[in-house]
Amino acid sequence: MRKKILITGFEPFGQDTVNASWEAVSRLEDRIGGNEVTKLLIPTVFGTAAEKVLEAARELQPDAIVCVGQAGGRTMVTPEVVAINLRDASIEDNAGRKPWDEPVAPGGPAAYFASIPVRKIVDEVKKAGISCGLSYSAGAYVCNDLFYALRHHYEGSGTGVGFIHVPCLAEPGDDKRPGMPLETIVHALSLAVETL
Ligand code: PCA
């Protein structure tokens, strides 16, 4: 069955001038394995990121939402298993906010599991020879905030919600900062979308 997939990437944040997530998401095809792909750039801002995605989703009515973020230091593509109800920022977001020890959704459950097939995605991406593995923590910054807010919103509905962290872009000759080539990240995300 042809599915409508909404996939998002973030604006650069912190010290960075590019964000691997949007660089890769923006290069995805509009049709992947029969699925219809809508791409959305979102701000790295607590709360606002989820509002933007929900606004787009109200219009599109997607079957699944896959959010993608950059995880500095990681060397693998990592579908996230769990979102937690916590904001603990170690740096300011792009609106200058740095929440600490706050819930994403007051009164909400402590955590939600992803509602996209994360294990199947890992298998398919690894089969293509790309370094990929499950992650059991999306952190407590804007990525987790968005993942939790969307899972909370769509709990009990038919809309799948998942989050995939990707490494920084590999800069030629830079072996100090772990990264992955852009084409490899694009390939991994295409396979993930195909799996849905
Ligand atoms: N990564 C951050 C937020 C935006 C992004 O690309 C995170 O992991 O929370």
C-alpha cells in the first residue's frame, strides 16, 4: 500500500553551520519504494519543533512521521527506541532557551517506545553495508523533546512516529570529528522510508 510519510530535519544548532539531518532529508526522493515523501525543515527550538510538525501533519495526514536529527560523536545511523518525558538542555536552543529538569508534557507518562519498526529498519540498513544500530537514548534536548511530543500526540492513533539520529557529515581529511558521508546518510534514510 502506498503510504504518506512526513520526514523532518533540523536547522543547525550550537556551534554548527550545517545540520546533517536536513542536508540528508532535503536530498531524499519524493517517491521512495512507492511511498510518498514530504520533507520539512524545522527549527531547533523546544516545543516549536513539534508545533511545526503537527501543523504540517494536520494538512498532510501522514501514515508515519520520521524525524531525523544530528547526534555529534555518533558514527552510526541510530533509530531511537524510546522517548522520555524530560527536558534537560546542556546548551541553549536556537531561541536562547535552556530548560532543565522540566517535563515535555506535564502529567504525561515517563516514556514512549517508537511506533515505527525500528528493528526492521536497522536490519535493512545494515544489509546495505551501512553502519546502523538501535539507540536507547535520544538524549534530553530538542530531538527527544520533539520525539516525545509527537509520540504523546499520536498515542492510540494509527500514525507511526519515529526518530533517527544520524552522525555529523564527514569532512574530507578531518579524522578528529566522527562523521559519515552525506550520500551514505541519504541512502540509509531512503531504506528506512522504504521499510515503513
Ligand atoms: N540534534 C539535536 C537537536 C537538533 C539536532 O539535529 C538533538 O540531538 O537533540
